[in-house]
Amino acid sequence: MSKIEDFLTAEEEQQVIAAIRTAENKTSGEIRIHLEKTSKIDTYERALEVFRLLKMDNTKLQNGVLIYVAIEDKTFVIFGDEGINNVVDDDFWESTKNVMQGHFKRGHFKQGLVDGILKAGQQLETHFPWDAGDKNEISNDISIG
């Protein structure tokens, strides 16, 4: 996979966006996917940079989650803001990454993203349940860089 457009089909993109909507339906938390061809800097540092560029650090409860994928580098980072990081188990992000990586290694990119989104959504729902006054603070669209 060298082209971003080949990573997910248009139908798969819509399924990933639907998973984001499902995950966010019961939480005030925000989840975003960002795809890039490659990262010219350390992947974690790039994920942090994208997190800020997408203004995910501006959520009211600091409960944004970014799944950053550098396609040609065959690497990804799950980046959670301070609010969510403070309440999940220490191994949560690593276990989520392992689930996604298992799918990615088999070429099931859409399923890896969907499972990662839904797993993150469960924790967001547990710690940041949806309230009548909550609004969607971040776009659900897949960001492409």
C-alpha cells in the first residue's frame, strides 16, 4: 500500500466514519482518524503534531483520541488526550494497538480501524458518558495529510 487512496475504499471509509459515530454516540469523547503517506519525523511526534493541528487538544474534557496512520511507513499511533489517559488502565492503548495491528498484518485495514475505534469508544463511554448537553466537538471525517 503506497497510496492513501488505496488504504481504504470509499465504502470502507464510510464504514470507519460510521464506527466513529457509533463510538461517540454514548460519550462526550471525540475520536478522529488521520492518514498520511509517510511521516517525515518520529511517528509519535507527528501524531502529537497532527493532534494539535486538528485541535483535538481543545475538547472540553480533554478526552480526544487520535488514530494516526503513516501508510508507507507501516506504522501507527493511538494518541489519547490527558483526560482519557488519566483514567484508562496503563496497558489500554497497547492492548488496543495489538488488536489493530493483528488486523493490519492481515491487510484488514478497515477492520483494524473499526475495532480500535470501538474499543476506544467503550472506554470513553465508561469514563465520559454522553450527557444531554454534549455536542460533537470534532469532525468525524477521516483526515488525510
